[in-house]
Amino acid sequence: MKKIIVILVMCICSISANAMSFSIEGKITGLEIGDTLSFGAIGLPGAPGKAAEFDIIIEKQDEFYYRGFHDNITYYIMTYKPVNKPIFQDGRTRLFLLVKDGNTRLLGKSVENIEIQSEIYNEALQEITKLENTLNAERNEYYRKGDAAYTSGDTVKGKEYIDKFNNFYYSVRDKEFTKLQKMRIQYYSDFPSSEYTVLNSLQSARAMPFAESLAKYNKMSEAAQNDYLGKLYKNIIDRLAVFEAGNNAPDFHLKTITGKEISLEDFRGKYVLIYHWELCPGSITIDKDVVELYQKYKAHLEVIGVTRSIEAISSLYEDADENMELMGVKLKSVLKNMLEHPWLDAERINEENEKIAEDYEIVGMPFFIFISPEGKMIHRGFQDAFDTARKELKSKFGE
């Protein structure tokens, strides 16, 4: 018996040494017995793995309590799954929350409007999350109404609601979204070393200009820099420094959709523009400009297109109606142009082709990497990198 007790004590000590204890409790009006709150850890850039996911099954009306362990401060997404109501895949009620050790309390008059209380969430951050939740709740409601309208056969109303869902932050509640953005910026300025600020900086670093990301790191306190999130951020900063102008561009090896194998070295002596594209608003807008740039300077420029699936684009092209529009342009025409790119395109369908996204920290689309004829980095980024390419080529070779 004494041996068993010793083993149990050793196990408890082992857990305590390698993980932090946390608890989440809540009092939220509208929670019913049998409802589920699913918590999933969001992977962070540079983190070795994801924390364990867990579900909380509501056993008492409007209330819950959970206690668990995780290795480090963790960013969770909580998804509400009601037992007696339909779940809408894209209009689900969700909450993002940062949890470390200690207690986190979730309070609200409904699952759409929850106040987060913990050491991390001061008054300023609570105001931000309150507005976020309010806007998300309204946006999700448009999706639910749209889904219900389509289900009942009312395609006119369905389209109206789904359009509002898709354009919510740009036209429906653009003023409120602008206010939210200003609140976030002010918070980041006032609390440069807070866990929430460091989390935001970490998540956005690969999409931001390097100088801006480095400046944010330098504003952090020494304690924040040495904390878990701060160390992850430093690792990303060190990685991004590789892409600064003048450094050697990482080599790549790709197999194009025609079966041709290419590498960066193959284009020595010419400018190279890696163009990561997809059927997205940004690519639809800029694709014709990339074609124009290539046609104008193809004697001095090689464009390497990288996308997820040409087959998916081709299939969509075959199914698209001639009059179907997206963002005010004929979709079939856009798809046709994408399928007829005058340069080499490669799909991210194998390990070798996928590696280019990792090696260049490609984080979205349309995304560009502009490389000199000597194989040196010039610019890596979104529209700004394309603008640099256009400006450089015009300066060197004229109109």
C-alpha cells in the first residue's frame, strides 16, 4: 500500500513539474444540460506541437467547471455545440481565449456575448473582446438566416443574408470594425509586453515587414522576451531575418504541372518572381497585372506560379456558368486566364513542392518573393513585394 502511494505521489509531482494547472469555469445564460463546449488549441508559429483538446459537457443549467493541465500558455478556440439546436458549420458560435495557469472565468447573458475574466484580460482587453463578440454574434446570425432561407427555398433572401455575412466587416459594420481595429492598436501600444500583444505579434510576424516585427520585439520587456511566447517570437524573428534584402535566397526544387523539374539555380541571370496564388479575391484582382508584368519583361523575368490545385481550378472552370460573377468580374474568364498562365506553374501536392511554402514562410495569397538575377533576396510579401518588382523592372528596363 505504501509503495502504491509513493508511485501516485511521484506521478503527481511529474505532472506538476512538466505542466501548468488551469481551470475554466463559467456562468452563461442559455447553456442547457447536454450542450458541449469544445476547446481546441490553436497552433502557434514555431511551437513544437498542440496542447491537448478537451470538451466540457454541461451538467448543470447555465454553469460549468473544468480543471486540466497544459505545458504552456495556450490559445484556445471554444466552439459551442448545443444539444437541441442545429449546428451551422460556418456560423458556429466561437470564442478565442488565451489561457495560462490559474483560473479563467467566462460570464455572459448568452453564448454569443461572453466576458472573459482572468489575469490576462484587463479592462481594456475585455472591452476589445466584448466588441469582437458582439460583431461575431451579428455576423453569425446572418449566416444562420441565410442557411434557413436557402433551406426553405428562398434563394433571394438566402443570397441577401450570405452577402451580408461575407461583406460584414467591409460594408455592413465597417465603422464598428474600424473602431475595433483602433482599439486593438491602442492596446498593443499601451501594453507592448502583455501576453495578448505578444501573441498577436507572433501570429502576424510572417505577414508583416521585418523591421516592424523587430521593432515590436524590441519594445517588449526582458521578462516578456524570456517568456514562452516571447521565445517563440524571437525564433520567428531570427527566421525572418534570412529574407532581408541582400541575403541569399533559399534554393527551391519544384516539379511543374508539365512535369518539368526546376530550381532557383536554373534562372540565374534573370529576375525571379515566385507568385503564390489561388482562387481568392486578392489573386483574382492581381492576376492580370502579373501576366502583364511577365509579358512586358519576360526577357529579364521568370515568374514561378505556386498554387494548391490546378485540377480544382479546372473543375470549377468546367462547372462555372458564363454569366457567373465574383467581385464584379466574370468568373469563367478569370479561371480561363489562370489556367492559361504563360509561365511555369507548380502545385503544392507533394512534399518537395510543399517545401517552398515552408522555406519562404509563405503565409497567404497572393504572396510574392522577388529575387535578383544573382539569387539575392529583394522583397518578400504581399502586394508590396509585387509593387517592388514592377518598380525595379521599370527602373532597369523601362516601360
